[in-house]
Amino acid sequence: MAKVVITNRIPAEGVALLEAEHDVTVWDEAECISRETCLELIAGADAVVTLLTEKVDDEFLDAAGDQLKVVANVAVGYNNIDVAACEKRGVVATNTPKVLTETTADTAFGLMLMATRRFGEGERVIRSRTPWQWGMFYMLGMGLQDKTIGIVGAGQIGIAMARRAKAFGMDVIYTDAREMEASAAAELGAKRVDMDELLATADVVSLHCPLIPAGQDGATHHLIDAAALARMKPTAYLVNSARGPIVDEAALVEALKKGEIAGAGLDVFEDEPTVHEGLLDLDNVVLLPHLGSATVETRTAMAELAARNALAVLRGEAPETPVTS
Ligand code: DGY
């Protein structure tokens, strides 16, 4: 039996798969595990199942020890893992793509509707008991029909978001280092443009790219900075359901305050769970606490996939969804 450590609560179905074959320790508390406790808990583990709140770096790998074979992240994004450091030590890293595609696209689409139709703002009026009255010009938003969505990152989630947008009558443009899957591009009538054209043309800019640190190839850290925001139309909206640091939050606050863009919908933040104070005071931004993949079905599927990945590596087999640097 191998020693498996799960660094945070995950759905029971994933834990059960692991427990059927191995000795499993779970950090079973509502709060995230502290770094110190995590490093103690993983000592001697053959497999660690991590969440995006755990930083897997040299310190983590040292604490686990040389016997560690696999780090199975329960997330599609794996910017919390230093994959190159894992590779150097022969540790396999895995993520959970595909199973959360539709759910995350639902979240992005929900943010777009909430921001463009001012649903969050409307709800706050009622909850704060502010007097209101139906009016011809009261709280008008922007309709989506015949508008253009600009998808930044045309992977599975970007395509799923584009499908939803297309069903609502939007035109689709996208930017990505690679062409969108040909069948999806044809179905969506999606046109590939460069980032500058996308920013200048889109009525909604929706982010679906991975977070790649500054200085690395294809870096996306602060991809949306003051200059990018200034290129957007004053009537346009920004949606971020990818990773917080892709957007320079301080620059976004300024752009929203000055009316350089019309609004934003954010599910992720630069320094989670802290949210920039400036955002909290603004009405033209919708804020969600990183709910991208948060459905019972999807989180169960993510836990099961992560468990299958860890089990495969422990059996000496190839995992379903490895990641490489
Ligand atoms: C992911 O899988 O990367 C999500 O952000 C977690 O919900």
C-alpha cells in the first residue's frame, strides 16, 4: 500500500477510489491547510492530491521526499505547480481538464450576463432596500445579440464559452497562439485575430488562457494591463474566469472608475481570497468567489479524475491527463 495524502477536502467518491487501494490521509477541515501543516503532512507520501491553493515547488517536493511519484492536482489550471521541478525529480504532475469545461463556461457566461445586464447591481438595490421603480430608462444594460465576443485562449473552455455566446446571437472572434479546432471554428464561424484587434473590436473580452508567469514563453501575467484596457471600447466588458493575475487589478479598477470600459465580471482575483478594495466599491463589476467549476457533479468528476491519475502512476501506468512543462 502506498501513502497518499489529500491536502484538502475533496468529494468522497475520489477519496473512496484511493482508499480502495492505498493508505489515505485527508486534511479534513473546512479551512485550507496551512503551509506548515501541509509540509508536515506530505512527508513520506508516494502520491499527493493537491488543490489550487497548494504551491508545489522545491520546498514542497523536498518535504514530501524522494519516494514521491505523483502530484495530482484537482483543477485544470496548474499554475500552482512547478512542473519543471517535478519533472527534474521524476514526479508526474496531472490536472483535471475536460470534466469542468461546460461548468466553467457556464460561470463565464453567467458573469457576462450579470455584468452586461446589470443583474448584480439590480440585486444589490433590492437587497439594500433602496427605493426603486420600473422606468423606461432604469438600469439599462447592453444586449448581447449581434455583439462580438472576443475569446482570449481558444481551448476547450474558450470554445464552450463561444458556443454559448453564439447561441445568444453573438459573433465570435478569438486570439490564441494556435488555431481553434477546425470543426469548432467552422461551427462558430470564429475568426482568429491578433490581441490588439480583439481588444479594439470585441464588445465582451472573455479570458480563457492559462496563467503563465512573466518572463516565460507566452507569458499571460498582466496580459490585461492599463494599455490593454485602454485599447478596449468604452462600451466593452471584461470577463475573467481563468486566473486572477492575468489581469492587472489596480489598472482594472482605474479603467472601471474612469469609464474606459463599461464593466467587468470576475470569478478570480490577483491575490485570492483577497479582493482589491477598489473593486468592492464599484457598481459596474460583478464579483464571484472563484465558483468556476463549483457544481456537485463537476467537483465529483474532478476528484475522481485526480484519483484515477494518482492510482495510475502508483500502478506504474500512464495517467489520463498528465501535464508537462
Ligand atoms: C480550475 O480547475 O483550474 C478551476 O479554477 C478550479 O475551479
